[in-house]
Amino acid sequence: MLPPSHRLRRSDDFRRAVRSGRRAGRRAVVVHLLAGSGQAAGAADDAARVGFVVSKAVGNAVVRNRVHRRLRAVLASRLPDLPAGSLTVVRALPASATASYAELVADVDGALRRVLVDSR
């Protein structure tokens, strides 16, 4: 589970990360990372924040929720690797519905490695 201080909630933050951040795609996910973006008004600290986009193209509600839970678990363990104050959006692609947990981990790790190298 992601702590509340690490959740991306505002649509402005999602939009900013997707439009201005670095992007890396894999078979099941696309990761957008906006490093050093600063915080929205009222934020307590400069924690890295993560948000997820799992559209209806992925599957029905049961499948979307399963994919969302798996992605949330993967990113919760990768929070220390993300730059402080960064915004990260993970967009699930339709292939994520049939991907195993190990495949999701591999795709997220590969995409994160790519955007972290590009953002330095």
C-alpha cells in the first residue's frame, strides 16, 4: 500500500507528469517521470508521488482493479529509488491484463531504469 504522502491525486499533477516528464514504455506499462517538479500547494514534504492510470481498454472492473493493486505493490517497494519531489505516472496497457506479477515487475523496473537514467 502506498502511504498517503506518496499518492498522486490531483489531475494537474497527472497532466504535468504525462506532458512534461520523461517517458519509457514496455509491453505492459508506460512510465512517465517528472523529476524535481516541486510540490503542489499545501504539500508537507518533498516525497516522491506516484499515480496510476488503468483504463477500460485493460479489461472489466475486476481485471482493472487487479492490475492496479499489482502495480501499486510494485511501486510501493520502489519508492526509495524515486527522486525526492518527483511525480510518477504508471499507465497500464491492455497487455497488463494477462501479464503475470513477475512480468509486471520486469516491465516496471525496465521502464523506471530508463526514465531515471534519462532524467539525470
